[in-house]
Amino acid sequence: MKELSASQPQIVGRFAPSPTGPLHVGSLVAALGSYLMAKSAGGNWLLRMEDLDQPRVIPGIADDMLSTLDLLGFEWDGEVVYQSRRSEYYLAAAGALLERGLAYGCGCTRSEIAQIASAPHQDITVYPGICRNGLAPGKVERALRVKVCDEVITFEDGIMGRYTQQLTSACGDFVIQRADGPFAYHLAVVVDDAAAGVNQVVRGSDLLSSTPRQMYLQRIFEYTVPVYYHLPLVTGEGGAKLSKRDNAVSLKAGRDLEKEGGTLLLAALRFLGQQPPSELTGASPREILQWALPSFDPTAVPSNAGPFEQPHSQK
Ligand code: GLU
């Protein structure tokens, strides 16, 4: 295990799944990557349930995730945090932005925005700032947006390298509280990471393009900016994104994790560029993590995803 010098702060990493479906191999890679990155550096690894989007949350899944992580040998530090219990903090953060004139109420519907917006990115519609200077007469406030500026945000991702984005052209003023009530992911993640002292964020590269928005908020609130590592994504057949809601790819589907968890962890380690020795074949999850903690090489994590050699059930 690497020694931390007295001048370096303790690493605090986290895994923050959304309990909208059971853990799948993609979440396993994010859990393992964040666990090893923090723990192999002598740090803490926190667990947060991102359950803000209540209509999408599936009852019982958060507990199922915890038992799955436990069966796979993961040990988290401290109490599990549930975003659904932290609204007062998001409300305070949104209030501070409003007070400083950095946020505003927006009355646009999706279709209104789509009609006017240009969309240089496939998945993000750039908000054209319609309500930035006040709601037009007759318009009712639906969502809260934060004002972005022209500046280009650049950061060095620990795996993906340099990433640059200009918020005005990538997304425009973005939503921090949705029309249907809940606070948006970007606000909650920034508030929660700061509150927990998280200084290392390891997660799937589907969130790489969200990072500049989060860094923008961190800067406004004068929070410490974590170090970011975006992991390659596990894809399904033909490169399609795995969906958490797809039960077919649940870690538990057709598999006895007590017996086969070790095989899954070995596959996830290989996906992360690590080289577990063949003697670990058949070992328990805890034995495998015991090998992985001192042996983990963060520089071996590839930026391009190889195949996830998903072991099949013995049944
Ligand atoms: N809750 C997000 C997800 O499950 C991850 C958020 C994060 O790691 O910042 O995709």
C-alpha cells in the first residue's frame, strides 16, 4: 500500500449508484474502480444512494445493492448517505445561487426549448437562455437554472486525459431544480461530495461530459475540486450502453454471488487493466480484494474499453 505523506490530505472516494435498477457489470466496474483507487491509496470509500428521482427509484433496490456489494466483499466507510434525505442542503445551495443572481426561474417547456435550441451534442439540448432576463408575461416558473459563462473549462482526467468544454456551447444555463420538483443531479452531487469531503471521483465515462458543469458549481461555491477518473464503459452487444433497468444484466441474475462473485470480480479487474494471477481462480471475493488492494495499478486502467469477459453461471 502506498504511504501518504503528512502533507497530502487523506483520499476520500465514493461510489454513488442510482437505485433505479439492480447493480450490473457496469456498476461493478465503477464500484471496484472507485474502491481500489481510494482504498489502495489508504483512503476512505463512501457510499451514496442517488435516489432523488423518486418516480424512477425501485423500492428495495437500494438494500439489494448494499447486500450485493457486501456479498462481493466491499466494505464502505461510515453510514450510507441517501440523497432523498438531504433536500434541505440542496434547497440552501439553490437559494444561495438565487440570492447571488446566479440562478433564475425558467418557464420553458421541453418542446419550446427544442424548437429554438441548437443541439451540437446528441444527448444535450443547449438551453438558449429564453428566461435568463426574466419570465415573459404569462409564463410560469417551472425549473431553476444556473447561469453559465463563456469561459472554457479544462481539466486533466486521471484516465481520459485532458478534457475541455465550454458550457455556453455544450449545454447553456443548466437545470438545478426540475419542473417536477426534485433537485437535479449536478447540484446534488456537488453539494454531497463537498459535504462528505470527497476529493477523488471515480465513475463511468458516461459522466465525463457532466464534469465541467459540476466543476463550475464547485467553483461558485468555493468547494474543493476533486481529482477525476472516468472509467471506460462496459458496453453490451454491438457497443450498446448497458442499462441498469435491464434485469437481464443484473449481477445476481442467474448467478449465485456467494460462489461466483469472485469470478465476476476477476473479470472486472481485468477490464480495469489489472492482471490478477491465475491462482486466484475460484477464490472468494474477499481473497480477491485482498490481492487487489496492494496490487492495484491505477496507471494500467485503459481509456478504451476492452470486452468485459462476463463469466456465465455454472447452473
Ligand atoms: N448516480 C450516478 C449513476 O448511477 C453516478 C453519479 C456519480 O458518480 O457522480 O450513474
